[in-house]
Amino acid sequence: FEQLARQRIAEIEAEVDRKVMEGTEQVRREASERVDALVEKFGREREEEARELAEQRLRDEDERIRREADRRAELAEQSAEDEVQAAADRARQEARSAASSTAPDWERTDSTRGGDDSGAPPRRRRGGPGAGGYRTF
């Protein structure tokens, strides 16, 4: 009887050990599956966050580049306007210089003596010696 009892105890212990091992293996598989699912879930969330952050950075960089291009275009436009104005000023100065160098002597002396800076053309001399015109009576 004792022998049979020990044998039965050994069988029960072996059965318990086997069931514990199977249960442990099942728990390990389930835990591993849960961990894998969580890793996948958090990985997707982090990937989405990283993607959104990268897209926001791209939008910010795009806006910065656009503002810089607008600023450069305004500077180029202003520079072109300044160049046109400078060229026009030079052309006016050259025209004045050419006009004064080709003007008759009497007109040059009149414009230097009593010339006003009103922008009106200087008055022409009428009659008199060396005027080259006819006198009327």
C-alpha cells in the first residue's frame, strides 16, 4: 500500500510539474504576444509622431524659404529701380553737359550769370551786337 501511495504521489507530482510547465509555457507565449503587440503599437505611434514632426519641419522650412525668396525679390526689385534711377540721373547730367558744351557763348554766359534753378529754360537774348538776329523798329 505504501509503495502504491508513493507511486501515486510521484505520478501526481509529475502531472503537476507537467501542467505547471505547460501553463508556464502558455503564459510565456501569451506574454510574448502581448509584448510584441505593445511594441508594434508604440512603434506605430512613435513613427506617426516622427512623421508629423518631420512634415511640420518641412512646412516650416518651406515657409522660411518662401519668405526669404520674397525678401530677395523685393531687394532685387529695389536694386533694379535704383539702377534705373541712377541711369536716368546720369543721362540727364550727360544731356545737360552736352547742352551746355554745345550752347552758344552768349547763352552760356547768361545761364551762369543770372541762371535760376527753377528748371525753366533760360531766356534768350533779343537783338544786340552779336545776337545774330534782326532788330525791329
